[in-house]
Amino acid sequence: QVQLVESGGGLVQPGGSLRLSCAASGFTFSIYDMSWYRQAPGKERELVATITSDGRPIKYATSVNGRFTISRDNVKNTVSLQMNSLRPEDTAVYYCNTSPSKWGWGQGTQVTVSS
């Protein structure tokens, strides 16, 4: 069955960095565009970044553009999100999925930006 397992979150101070990773299985990963999404408390899930099936980043949310970088490895079936210059407003649970989302959501990984 399809599995999306996110990891790499944690508590970081403003201005810090984190690298998130998502391990995908149960589907043909290499043919799908993939995205990172996030959901902050009390808010709807939002799209953070998208990468094409062949590895081209094509979209970043305005709020993260220039700070976050999405990448993927079609051999390891992973998609990553490098997050730099983190801000308190980046605090959320981060998820990966296809773009648009096709599969059920994984457990996500919590990112908390706080001093």
C-alpha cells in the first residue's frame, strides 16, 4: 500500500535551518510531481513547494520563496525540503504528497520555530 513517511522536523530557533525528508513507497514515485504541504494550528493545509517528476522545482509559496529548497531522489524514492532562515510563522506540521495530492496523508513531521 502507499506510504508517505515524513521525518526531520524538530524545534529550532528563528534563523535556523532544518532538512525534512519524505520516504515514499507503494506507487511509481518517479512519474509523479511531488509537493510539500504544511498545516499550522487552526489553519488549513497549504502548499509549500512543488517539484516535477524529473526534478525541477516549479513552485514555492510566496512566504518561503528564497528560503526553502525542494529536491528529490528518484532512485531512493525520497523528496526533501531544505528550510533556511526559519521564522516562527513556519511552525506547522509538514507533509509530502503528490501534486495535486492523490494519496492519503502521512503522519507528518512537526516543525517548531521558537526562541
